[in-house]
Amino acid sequence: MQNKFTIGLDYGTDSVRALVVNTQTGENVGTAVHYYERWKKGLFCDASISQFRQHPLDYVEGLEAAVKGALAGLSDEVKQNVVGISVDTTGSTPVAVDANGVPLALLPEFAENPNGMFILWKDHTANAEAEEINNLAHHWDVDYTKYVGGIYSSEWYWAKILRTLRVDTKVQEKAFSWVEHCDWISALLTGNTNPLTFKRSRCAAGHKALWHEEFEGLPSEEFLTKLDPLLCGLRDRLFRNTYTSDEAMGTISEEWATKLGVPSDVKIGVGAFDCHMGAVGAEIEPYDFVRVMGTSTCDMLIAPNEEIGHLLIKGICGQVDGSIIPNMLGMEAGQSAYGDYYAWFQRIITEPVRSLLGDAAAEELSQKLIPYLSEQASQLPITENDIVATDWINGRRTPDANHTLKASFMGLGLGTDAVKIFKMIVEATAYGSKAIVDRFIQEGVPIKQVIAIGGVAKKSPFVMQTLSDVLNMPIKVASSDQACALGAAMNASVAAGIHATLADAQKAMGSGFDANYTPRPEAVEVYKSLYEKYQKLGKFTENNA
């Protein structure tokens, strides 16, 4: 059989990467990364008010550059045998679109308007709107939050839409519909961006937009209008049905086939969020706890519907049939900051250097700092008197979303140096992870094993060993350093008809595992005590916020 290839497109927070994969062997034959030019300059963002926006041109330019880069240097035989492309993105990252499905920021009058751009997952400007959604849902005859852990988040679809409509009358007047990033890129590739007709992602809709078959789709018109009359009529301009990511959204348009240099019959899969496709790429099986560890974390589990489908798991980011693997209940949790926490501390140190000594000195320090701190911190003893922090530097995603929370620190003194603070931060992120694991177990969802993917998992043995010690569980790390893109390529292979199921695709295309971390008994015991301090600090912080 002639080799066939699929392309996984992984849109992260800072960049998009494309991965060309042999569907028979799993070999990665080409890859490229494109960093968003406008995002890199900090445009349209204001961290002081948690506003994070990305211009659609960054995504479109990245699409073309990454795919062309991944195909560059490959033989014509490979290019002519590309059969599918699937997309994963961060989320919830919605955008207002006109009746043709064009993001408003691509229209001249909105080109510089952040409210016409994609509202990135970590944008928390809609905290108040999320609280309103929760208050109304918890007093409505149907609790629309029951399948998303009972708490709606400001990181999600409806909160962001409502906030934007309230603060920008021009967007309010022009926005016909709203589209998630993963849906829009997939639709763009097919040439059909009509928001009323293209297929919407089950993953995105179920976890972030309160979609469920029990509700006959999205929350009722009555609920949305009661929430705010600005939402009146929007439900009919959104969607009723959703689709799993092993399905094809359509065939690539002639325009994009020409631009990318791929055949005109390439199938475009239904999109999904990066972490869900990352779990596929990590070869997830029932009751695996897959940690996608990057700027934030997403924690993925799957289980047979007949075994735990009756549960309503409190405080997570949703339970959705088919959001990861078709016919399996997909569950999501995570932390709003992981790598971002380390990067924050790095900036605390490097930015004064930039001001005093210039960019070159700051960049050199930036490259060396985290590896140095990690090496030094790994040599410190672990004692019950160690300083403790919470992990809520960008609010709390799970368990029990609360994005108004801030990080807190306990026990700092004149003897506290940068290495000890870094160790404290790494431990804080591990404690937050344990809180998530404990919640799943308390809610009746067993965890069979822990699998880690993502940049942090691949680059930092110190972080991973600390996590293993705090969880008191072994952790294995997927070999692929592009597991999300690999999962997208696996989904594309099913959408294109090469593999019958995702299980078949995982078996043929999986990368295996190349690192294992085992808890150290002496550290485990000390961390039990420190974790209790973390919990007490968290309660104090939350009660006095």
C-alpha cells in the first residue's frame, strides 16, 4: 500500500506548528513552527486587566507559513499523498463574525479593535459575566452548568461574548454570530465559513458553550434573554448540532489547496481543542490522566459512558460525550497557569536587567535562568518548614473555577532567595495538580495512570520529579514533543478514511513513551505535610479575597 500522510495543525498560545505524519508508520516526516508576529509584540493585550487578544491575521499567516514550512524539502510523492488536515487550537477562544463568517478584525473598520479579534483562552475580562451566568443557571429550572462542573468560567464562550457585546456597541451591531478558533480555521480551509452551515466541534461546544443533547443544543432562548437582552436571537445564529473530531468537516478549497501545495481532495477534519487532541496523541485509554503541560495545564480523562456517565463531577471543566474519543465520556480539568507561573518569575528577574543593561543581556539571562534555577532547586532539601505558595497566579481553573483569586505566599524571610522561591512555585503548581487528582477520585472517577505531554513535561525533569512526588504516582512522558499536532494528524487520518477508528490510528501512529518518573518515598511524606499547608493557605486566601 502506498504511504499516505496527514497534517496536524496545532495552534498554541505563542505559535502554530504543523506536523506531517505517515499514517502507516507514525513517522514525522516534516514539521515547522510559526510565531505570531502581532502577539509577539504584545499588541492588543493588557495583562493588568487580564485582556489577551489575538488578531486573525496571525492565525491565517501562521496557517500558510507552518504548513508550507513543514512540506518544504519533502518529495513530490509525499506532497501528492497528503490526504487529510486537522486543526487543534487553544480554547475557549471565540471571535465575533459577520454573516459570511469573517472575523470582524478582518474588516477595515475593526482592524485595530481588540473586541473584533479572537479572545484568547486566558482572557479574564469577563469575570463578572461568568458570575452572572452561574447565579442565573443555579436558580433556573434547568442548571445549564451541571455538565461543566457546576461553575461557568470567565475563560469560556458565553461570558466572553456577553462581556464584548456590553462594552462595544460597534461589535454588538456588526456581529452576526460567534465562532471558536478551532472551528473557524477548519471552516476557512474548506472555503465555507458560513456560521449557519459549517460543522461545529463537539469538544468546544460541550466544554465551553454549555451544549448538551439534554438541552436540545445550547441553553434556551429564554435563559439567554433573561441573562441579558443583548443575547436575544443569537442562539438561532449559532448552532444546534455538533460533531466529533474523527469526522470530516469537508474538502479543502481550491484556493487553500493551491496556497499550501496539497492535493485538491484533501479532507479537513472537524477541529477540537489542543489538549483534547493532545490526549489522543498521547494514546489515552480509559482512566488515564493525561496532563498537557504548557503555559497552563489541561488534564484529560476518558471513560465508558456506561460506567461513569451517570456522575456529575463537581468543579471540573466539563464532561462531554465524544469530546476526546468518540463514544467515550471526555473529562477536562486544568490549571490556569503552569509554565506561565515560571515565566512570570523569570520576568521579575530579567526585566530590570533589560532596563539597566539592554536587550542582549536580558535575553542571555532569560535563556539560562530557568535551567539554572531548576538545577539549583533540585539540590535543595525538602523540609516541613519550606515556604509555600498557591498556584493561582492567573486565577483558578479547577477544582471549582474562580478567576478572581490571586496567588499567595507563606513563610518568606530574609533568608529566602531566588532558588527557594522558584522551588516554592514549582511545588505550588504540583499542589494544584494534586487538588485536581483528589477531586476526580473523590467524585468517583478512578485514575489508572498519569501521562504527561507538552513543553514543561519534555524540558524539566525537576518539575516532573516534583509532580511525581507530590501526587505520589508514577508519571510517564510521551516521546513526541508535538503530541497535540500528532493527535490532530491521527484525527485527520480517520476523517480521511485511512483508519477506521481513532484506536486504530493511535496504534499505527503513536510515538510511545521515553521518560518515567517514580515518586521518592522520603519526599512523598514531607510533601503530604506541605500540601496540608497549601490547602490551609488556599482557604485563608479564598476567605479573605
